[in-house]
Amino acid sequence: MEYYPASLRRLIRLLARLPGIGEKTAERLALHLLAAAEPQVEELARGIVEVKQKVRLCTRCFSLSDGELCAVCADPVRDGSLVCVVEQPGDMVALEKSGGFAGVYHVLSGVLSPLNGVGPGDIRVRELVERVSAGGVREVVLATGTSVEGEATAVYLAERLGAYPVSVTRIASGVPMGGDLKYVDQVTLKKAMESRRALA
């Protein structure tokens, strides 16, 4: 790589830091950007900067948003009494694409993982409990992944919410064990949501 100019080598190193991008792919991307028309490269750069400046967390569900509330929370047609708990914003998007859920969401921003030092205070458990204790929620659907950590998080949340007059359900079978919601097909996700079961 030393035969490239210093600025191009730096771009390759920066691109290689992105997840799923190895050095060879980073090199191809850098060379593509170098060959692309300047307006295209500037548009890409503006897009990256704009995302960093504008995208933030929804103040209600903690998903990604350009404003105070995300599109789901701001939609008056959604059933605010039905809250689906997911690990990450990508999981919410996967469920939305399935078309099987008409309620609102709560994004935990992770799962419990004692081995990695992630406890209840490190994810948005407190905010979920506060949301339920404020009233107006009739059902909480636990749609964390089916990994060991996802299952443990669901059990923990069911126990925490057991003190409140709310139905707690778990996303049903159909989602493979150890699977990540972002990679499950839409039909399977819709069926899993429709046949969820009670935990508490």
C-alpha cells in the first residue's frame, strides 16, 4: 500500500475501520471515490456529516430520529398502549418492514450480559419501567433476540414488570434460536409477532 500517495493511504485506513470492510475492500472503495465525479464525492461527504449532525435518539422510544420524536412515536394512528421492546433500532426497522405490529416501541440499546459487564443500568430498563408505571400501557411485547443474553433480558424485564397491571408477552417461535431480528425474513417475523405468548 506504500506505493499510494499518503492521502489515499489515509483514506484506505479510515475506510478499513468500518465494520465488515477489510483492507482490500477499503482499497477498492478509496479508488472508486478517487475516480468518481467530485459532486458525487461531495454529496457522500455531506450525507455523512448530515447524519452525524441531525440524527439523534427519539425522546420517547430511543430509536433513531431527525426530530424529538421518531416517525412511529409521532404517528397518531399507532396504538400507544402496545409497546414492543427491542434491542436496537435495526430490530425495530425489521419489525416495521414485516407489517405485523401496530403499536409503538422501546429500544433498550443492548441486552444484559454480565460476562461483558452489561447490567440493567447500562441499557434502558429504567426508562421502560417508568414508561409502564406512568400508565396507559396495556401490553409489553418482549422482542429481544433469542440468544442467551436476549432470553435472559426478556426474563429479567418480565420480572421487573410483574408488579404493574400490564400484560407481558414474548415474541413467539419462528425466530431461530441465536438469530438476530435484523436478518429474519419478514413473513417469519410477522408470524412470530402474531403468535406471541405470555411470560407474566
